[in-house]
Amino acid sequence: MHSITDWLDRFCYKHPRLGIPNLMMYIVIGNIAVYLLDNFSGGACSAMLAFIPAGILRGQLWRLVTFIFVPASGYNLIFFALFLYMYYFIGNMLEREWGSVKFTVYYGIGVLANVVVGLVLSVLYGANYAWSVVSVDYLNMSLFFAFAALYPDLQFLLFFIIPVKAKWLAWIDAAFFALSIATSLLNLSWTGVVLPLVAIANFLLFFWEDAARIFGRVRHQHSRQTINFKKATRDVKKEKGYLHKCAVCGITDADDPDMEFRYCSKCNGYYCYCMNHINNHVHIQ
């Protein structure tokens, strides 16, 4: 996976013209336009742009791309506007961090994966089935994983009031993914399992090292051999009554809390000295 990540970085570097600047802005504008047109046409605009394999086979090749502009169903106007704003903000931040090429490749691979899933579904369940399930909803939600990996401590105002860090919102997003997968498994709806997993796989393709480092850090923190230096320091100070003691005059940090202590790098051993003797002592060899 590390080699794949490196290859993607090299590919983006060697093909600077593949980037689409402000890609997420165009996607958001497209969603708004289709949403408004659907209100006047009774959903005819979405039907014309949606991923319909039968239409693609008849030469309507635009459906391979235009389904990314079809708004998610089931949201009222407020939530629709809120989600679009979040997608625009996150997409814009990712593009600033990565550059337009890498962000375009990230989103493009996700779209391509959805197209492949849709074509496979049309073969397994019929052409009309893919129309009802193939969308970029999970791909858009996976953008939050990428954002949280890059800016874990950036705060959002939940409900415009409660400050919440991005990493915690990412866990909520992950819980939604897990719930969707679990519900689909219980209902034996394999498409509801595949689409979230495809979005997660796309994220891991670009953030495998970050994910491995996070889980590696967790394992390290739970290792029985890991030393808690803060606790060890407190234990030593509690046992001896002090933490630092000058090897020349014997003064300790308990005797003079304002005194600074240093360890001499020239002495052969681990010898501590107060500021009065750090530069005025015989080096121990």
C-alpha cells in the first residue's frame, strides 16, 4: 500500500494538467442547479442525469459523469444547504492542501469506483437496480475522513454553538458508515455494504500511512512495555523527595524550586548540576 501511495504522488506530480481547479465548487453548483430544476420538473432533471446503465448502453454516455450532480434524496432544504456547504468547505481545504491535481485524482478514483460498482450491479440485479443506489453520497462523506486526517484539531461549531474537533466528527461519520453497513447486512442488501466500503477503500488508498500510524500509536500506548515517563517521574520524586540534585553542592529542586538543573554531556555518566556548577565543575571520566 505504501508503494501505491508513492505511485499516486508521483503520478500527480508528473501530470499537472489533470487537475480541475475549484472542482468541488462546480459539483456544488451542479447539485444546486439540479435541485432547483427538479422542483420545477418533478425530478425529470435527475432522471436525465442519473446513472442508468440501460441509458448508457443506448449511447447516453454523459450519465457516467453527470450522476455526481444528482442531489441526495431525503433531505429538506436546510440540511441540503448545510451538507453542500460542508462539502464545499472540506473540498476547498483539501484542494489547498494537496493541490488541484491530487484532489481531482482522489475524487475521480472514487467516481470511477462507483461507476464500476454500478455496472456490476446492473449485471447482477438488472439495469434499473443500479439507478436507485449508485451515487456519490458515500464518496462525499468520505471527504470528511481525509479532512480529519489532515486537520484533526480544527474545530467546527456544531449547530452553530458547540465547538467540536474534526477528529470527533470523523468518528461520528465512521459510526454512520458502520451503521449503514450493519443495517444493510441485516437486510441482506449487499449494495449497501459495497458502496460504503468502496468509499473507505478510496480514503485508505491515499491515507494508508496515516491510518497505520494512528493504529500503531494506539497499540504502542497499550503496550505493557511502554514506560509512562510522567508517572515514573512522579514516583521518583515521591520516593526521594526531589527530582534533581546537584552533584557538586547537593542542592535539590526541593531546596530551591526556582533553581534550574542541567545534565552534563561531557561527564562520563548521568550527572546533574545546578546552574551555579553546570559550567564550573570537574568533568567526571
